[in-house]
Amino acid sequence: MDKDEIDLQRITPEAPWGPHTDSTFHGVEFLPEDLGEALNKTAMRVNEKYSSLPAEEKGIHIINIRAIEDIGYIQRESTLLNSLCQDPDANCKHGLYFRDGKRKVDYILVYHYKKSSVSKTLTRRIHHNDSSARSIKQDHQLPGKGGHLDVGESELHMDYHEDDKRFRREEYEGNLMEAGLELERDEDTKIHGVGFVKIHAPWNVLCREAEFLKLKMPTKKVYQINQAHGLLKKINSVIQKITEPIQPKVAEHKPETVKRLSYPFSREKQHLFDLSDKESFFDSKTRSTIVYEILKRTTCTKAKYSMGITSLLANGVYSAAYPLHDGDYEGENVELNDRKLLCEEWASYGVFYKYQPIDLVRKYFGEKIGLYFAWLGVYTQMLIPASIVGVIVFLYGCATVDENIPSMEMCDERNNITMCPLCDNTCSYWKMSSSCATARASHLFDNPATVFFSVFMALWAATFMEHWKRKQMRLNYRWDLTGFEEEEAHPRAEYEAKVLEKSLRKEYIHKKTDKEKLTWKDRFPAYFTNFVGIIFMIGLTFAIVFGVIIYRISTAAALALSSTPSGRSSVRVTVTATAVIINLVVIIILDEVYGCIARWLTQIEVPKTDKSFEERLIFKAFLLKFVNAYTPIFYVAFFKGRFVGRPGDYVYIFHSFRMEECAPGGCLMELCIQLSIIMLGKQLIQNNLFEIGIPKMKKLIRYIKLKRRRSLDHEEHMKKKQRYEVDYNLEPFAGLTPEYMEMIIQFGFVTLFVASFPLAPLFALLNNIIEIRLDAKKFVTELRRPVAVRAKDIGIWYNILRGVGKLAVIINAFVISFTSDFIPRLVYLYMYSENGTMHGFVNHTLSSFNVSDFQGGTAPNDPMELGYVVQICRYKDYREPPWSENKYEISKDFWAVLAARLAFVIVFQNLVMFMSDFVDWIIPDIPKDISQQIHKEKVLMVEVFMKEEQGKLQMLETWKDKDMKKGENCNNHSPKLSRSQSGSMSSCHSYHIDV
């Protein structure tokens, strides 16, 4: 038996222990006498290597009590830790620190464990100090995980998988301690069957990892930031005074006049950095990032099976891993912390009018999340001028609606224009004046100002992208990300498992152990599945849209049978509204389905890194959701009414459903209705209600489950929850992809079809004002704290934004040219108008049809519904009249209008593209003052190192001079020296320095 063990066979309740005569030993209660025989057969270990109690408690030993637990001993209220400390949570601030109250918890690992049915877990908060981390060996079992007993084996037997998970945890935690981390276990929690491992990174580990990660840290050198002068300085001061009420009240948001010079941390150059306060030198965000990097690269190897933290989480060895929030954000007597400050100044609807404290967001959540909210803020700000111009365009349409000659002609009943039936048999002839309201409403969105607005929005999109690039560079400078380059990330758990499976298969066949990697041949089945799956999903979307078209046609025909005139007159409005609502519901449902399918398709590809996985997932999800959201709108904009045919020769679907036509005023009004309902519905239901309602529902379910457990475990209910227990009940962070995705889809609504809906930027602005605070509240109060990730840009999303902006120019050109009547009006005005006005335009766009040419069985059942016999009816198209030699053939007017439309598309597209590229070229990506500051930092850093080298050389020169003078003094002595003098002379040479 080694020196660290106590043989419990010699310990009996009757043994004299001096003052400990109540059968306790160092605060640990012994078993009742009826279990004495079992204890006599058990040896337990007291290992001081696992104890890191304060110096004043060194006399207290922590005993490995697994054997006591396994034989079914039910511990009473007083536990080991309660015997060590009267108030266990007084020093640790309810879970933010270790039990000693000094070491901060940087990360939490959570696992599930099974207890014996007749036992109850004894409190186990095991401390590991830095010395134990270096001395731990793989074969040592972690505290609280002691040897097993044979007593009650039938009841206490744990299945193989649970044992395997426990062994892996023991090995992994041992490896973490060998890497220098300090651990503390807690299984005495309010959450039944859940254990927590608290992780602390000591100073030497933080320094080592900061050097490995090349983290830029502030040095002692402080320099002045270049300030504006003259008139520009006065303007900036005026702007600051005006915007002061809308600035958040946080220290990080105040304008700085000085900045600390930053440099990648190096242990050899620690003298450059301000280490006066080591506790705050690495903030909580940086500490958790460092610990997470160690967790990712630390493996658990067992029978050639390598597992990092991602693999352990995927295999259920650990159920969660997360850093802690800084503390509570609400309640009385809550200490002020960054989380509480963010909740008050950012995650509150009451501060919707204020700027975001982006620097504090970055400090708390990291650069990647900070960049998302910074981008969202810039996008929302840029929507303000777009909204103002859009409202002006809309008001212009309202002001000129009574002066619009085409709509006045359509509303004039004196024109007596009889239109052809909208469907076969059941529909009769109708007056054009009955569509007066639709014609007047169409002018609100189909007027010359919408063309200007389309050009404006294309330039707006280019300006927004350039403005964001400049803002991004400013943030990179402020956040010390200049020169930051992402290094190759660790392989994902699934990739490692797949490579291991391949290597084991090859080793079994060929007896080779070479390092393997996945090739395109390995991934070909996944690629083929991806291709087929995406094509199938896009086909499914088209099929659903086609189904809605069938619904519109059949419903219109059914409503036309209505006996009431009001029912027949509202057919178009009813069909359009119900079809759009169906489309909206389908889009919302398919959005969720496509998100899951995109993730599954990406998972079977087995990308190597998290970055590759994220980019592939984003591409697939965006493609599917883009098609899902915009296919119904594309149909109305470019296909509806294009392939109808003509009276007497209509195009039919399945030989029974006649293709639907546009209203006499065109399809632009219907496009506007479709776009507005889908955009507003998605924002209201999917983006807001789902984001608010689903987290609240999950929180309610968790509360109900915990309430049931509390009724079973009354003792646990009486304890105050630790910080890590509270955070465990929060939702895990699922990434920024859903947040970006909904904003990119909204950006498409704002730019792609803005010619048909000028109010889209306004509704997007109103939504985003709420969205920013909603996302902020979710991040601060509803989600576990994410691991801070360094990033210098928004990644692939920027390329998607540029692509959508370019596509918007093309689509708006086609909307103006083919969907609206802008080009036909111009052609009529300059080619066919007799007096240079729009009088006669409506009649010019209508063709004539002789009702005697109807095919058999397609003529109206009630031809006298209007009260008179109809011989000629009109329909919207450019065709020859029935009295022409080439009756019902396409007329030359059609080709003239088509040529003008195509010419407009080409001119508009190239002109706007050129103007956008010109804006891109004329606005520099890097602001001039930022480029000067970056250059200044480089010069200052060179000066710092030059001064350091000069100081070293001067010191060496001083030492050399002293050495030479000492040598001269020794040589000038008399040759006759006493023994003591000769000794002193020999000591002269001891000062020699080898330069």
C-alpha cells in the first residue's frame, strides 16, 4: 500500500479517534454498522494530488467515496462539502469561480450519469491544482470515479455504453489536466443525473495558447489617434452633440483619442505588455476561446479511436460544452456586469432608437457575432434613405392618379368597351369600366417614378456594399484584426470518424496503416445524392406553384358561377388573396423543411472543417430558400398572362383549365400584392413570432419538466442554482446562418422587385428595428453564451449580397420592360399618338374578336347578360382584327413594342451596371484615415523594437566597458602579490561577458 492510501479495514466505528468519537473522519461520515462487513472488504484511496484546497485547509483530505456510493449507502443532509465550508457558494459567486473563490470558471463540460436505484449521489466537488495536472497519469481514475464493488451487482450494474462513456471522460479529463488546465467536478446539482466539470485556464496556459493563436494584445505603448481639423472638426463636434441622446451609455462606445499599440502576444516579450492586472489582461471572451482551442485539439484515444470535444459531444460522452455568462441580467442587488449592461443598453425595445454598442457586443460575444450585428446595423441605417425615396415615389403615384389618362379612359363608362369572357361557358362579357379600381391602384406602382426608383435602388445596393466594406475596415482596425489570417481549422468529428472507418477497412483488407483522407470517390455517392436531392426539391417547389395555379384557375371558374353580381365582381380579388395566403403558408413550411434537408445533405458530404461545412450549408440552404420564396413571385411577374392564347384559340392545361390572364391594367398590381403579403407575412410570422414564440415555448416546457423533478427532489429544489446550471437550461447557440439567411432573403425582396413595390424598404426598415433588439434579447437572455470566434469579415454572405445586387438590376429591367406598361406607353407616345398625348392608348393595346369565331362549347352561356347583343369583344393583345386578311395574327405593333422592351433591358442593365461599378471604383475600400493609422501603427512598432534593440546594445557595451576597466585595474597591480590579492585578481575575470 502506497503512502497516499488508507486501509479502511483498520478503521471501525469503535476505533478511538480522539475528538472524532462520533464515527466521523475529517468531516466524512462512516457507514452504519450493518454495512461494516462490506467496508472491511474495501480499500479506498485518499490522494492528495487531487486536492487543491486553500493552505489553511491542507489538513483536510478528500476521500474517494465511489465504493460507499456503489453499495447503496444513502448520505444524510450534511455532505462532504458542507462540512468543509459553512457557505459553499459564498466564495464561488454561485458558480462563476471554483470553490476556492479565486480561480475563475472559463468553460463548462456537462455530462449525464446514472445512479444506483437505491443510492443517492454524495456531493463531489473535486479540485485539481496545477501540480496534479502535471503528475496525473492515464491509469489514474478521476476523483469520484473510484473502484467498483461486487455488492448489489445486479442492481448497480451499468451498461457497457455508460461505462465506455465514463472511461472516455476520465481519459479525456486526464489529458486536459496534462495540457495544463485545472478541473473541478460538481454532481451535487439541482438537475437530477447531470454532472458538471468546471475548467480553469491558469496564467501560464493562457500565455502559451495566446502565443500559439497569435492573439493581438494591447502593449504599454499608447499613441494619439489622428483627429480631424478645421471645418471637419467642427462638423464632427456638432454631429456628436446632436447624436448624443441616441448613443448607448457604455464606456466602449465613447470616441477615443488615444489607442494602445497591439502586437501578437509572446512570452519572450511580456515586458512589452501591460501586465499590472493579470486577472483582466485576458478577458472572459479570450479565456473561453483559448480553452475551447485546447478542448478541440485534446483527444481521447482508445483502441486507435481518436476523439476530440466535438466527437465526444456527438457521441454523447458529454451532453454540452459552453462558456459561462458573466452573471445575472435582472433582479435586485445584481452586480453590474457586461451582460446586464448589454441587456439595458442593447437588448431592450426601449432603446430601439439608439445606436448599438458594437464594441461591447464584440467584447462579450466575439468578432464574428459583433460583425453580424454591425452589418445588420449598417443595413438598417442604409434602409432609411431608401425608405424615404420609396415613400416619395408612392406619394407621387397617389398625387398623379387623377391625371393618369390611361386609367381615366378605363374608368370612363362612355367608352363602352366590351371585353371578352375570362373563362369558357360560365363567364360572360364584361365592361372594362368594372376594373376601374384596379387600374387606378396600378398607377400607384406603375408610373415613371418607379423607373427612377429602380435605378436609385441599384445604386443604393452598390453604395451599401461599399459603405459596409469601409465600416468593416474601421472595425478591423479598432478590434486589432488587421493582418489577421484564418489558419486551417481542426477536422470535424464526422470527418475524423469517416477517415477512421476507411483506414480500418483498408487495414483489414490490405494490412496497411497509412494516413488516409477522403477523396472525391469516397464522396461521390453524397455528391450524387446532393444533386438529385436539390433538383427534386426545386421540382417540388415548381410543382406546388403549379398546383396553386390550378387552384386559381378552378376557383375563378367556380366563383364565376355565383348568382350574385357582387360575388362575380370580386372573383379576381378573392382568387388573388387566397392564392397568396396559400403560397405564404407553403413557403413558411418549406423553409423549415428545406433548412433541415440542406443540413442533412451537407452532413452526408462530410466536409473536413467547420468553415467548409458552413459554406456548403449556406449555399444549399440559400439556393433552396431563394427558389422557395421567389418562385410564386417570378410566376406572376414574368409568366402569368404570357401564354394565354387568344379568344377562339386559348391554351389549356390538361385540356380543361384555361390559362389565367392579367387584369386590363397589367399584372404589376397583382405582383405588388403578392410581394407585399409574402414579405410582410414572412417577417411577421417566421422572423418574429417564431423567434419569440418557439423559445418561449421551449422555456415553458423546460420549466414544467424541472418543476416535476423538483417535486421528486425536494432537497435539490431548496438549493440555489449555480451559474452553470442556469446556463445549461438555456438554448444552445445554433450559429448565425438562420440570422443572416432571413436578412438576405429580405434584401432580395427589397432589391429584386422594388420596381413593383416601392414601399418594400420601409417595411424592411420597420422590421429590422424590431429584429435588432429581438436578436439582441435572444443572444443575451435566451441562448447559452457562444464561443467567441475571430473573423475579419462576414464571409460568404458578402458574395451572396453582391450576387443578389447584380441579379436585382437584371430582374428590375425585365419587370419595368415586360411586366409594367412603361415601354408600351413610351412606344405609343412617340410612334402612334396623333396629338403627342396618351389619349387612345387603352384602345391601342386592345385587339378585336368576332364572337362568331368562338370554338364550339366555349361561348358564354348567357350572351345577353349586359343587356345587348355582342358581336365584337376586345382582349388585351397586339393582333390583327377579324376583318384583316391575316386575322388574329400577331401585328407589327407587337414586334415594335418587343424590340423597344429588349432595347430597354439592354440599355438599363448596362447603364446601371456601369454606374454601380463606377460607385464601387470611386469609393475606396479602406478609409484614408484608417490606412494612415495602420501605417502609423507599423512605424511605431518598428520604433519600439528598434529602441529595445538599442537598449540591449547599450547594456552590453556598458558591461564590456566595465569588464575592460576591471581588467586594466588588475594589470596595473604590482607583480608581487599576496595570496589574498592574487585571489582578488582572479576574481576580476569572473565579470567577463561573452558577447
